[in-house]
Amino acid sequence: MSPSRTPNTSGTRGSNIPQIGFCEEKNRLLGEFVKAIREISELQNQQMQAVIDTAIDGDGDFTRFDVLLHVAQEKKEQAKYAWIEHVEKHGCHEGSI
């Protein structure tokens, strides 16, 4: 949606109120996508620390993160495509909030 001007209905003469496009669902889905990306990043950080711990003292299980990362990656993909699908169907492209 692009911003457009609509007549002022507040009683003030001679001014226009801009109508700004806002899609709450688009923003919610984008938030879910960003959250999923952050979860992957956190798991990768934890896995890196486990690798370092294993290298230092030989006591660590960094392979346990493989399944967690796989599940997190699937969740991220689902969130991404839900957001993309909504934007395409609803028409609330990048230009609008």
C-alpha cells in the first residue's frame, strides 16, 4: 500500500490527513521470522562454545546441536514462507509498514 491523502474529517479546514498503510499480520509474521533466525543464531553460538569446550578439555557434546539446529532451520523456513505468502496475497509489500 502506498500512502495516500484523504480528506480531513476532523473539522479542520484546508488540511489533509495522510493515510499510512499498516498491516499488523505482516508485522507479526515478520517478528516470528526474526525470532526464528535469532533462535538459530543462539543455537549456533552454543554449539560453537561446545566445540571450544571439547577442544580444551575433551569433555563436550557439540553433536547434540545437530538435531536442534535442523528443527530450528525448519521453523525458520516455515516462518519465512508464511510471511512471504501473506505479503503476496495481502498486497502489503515492503513499501508499507
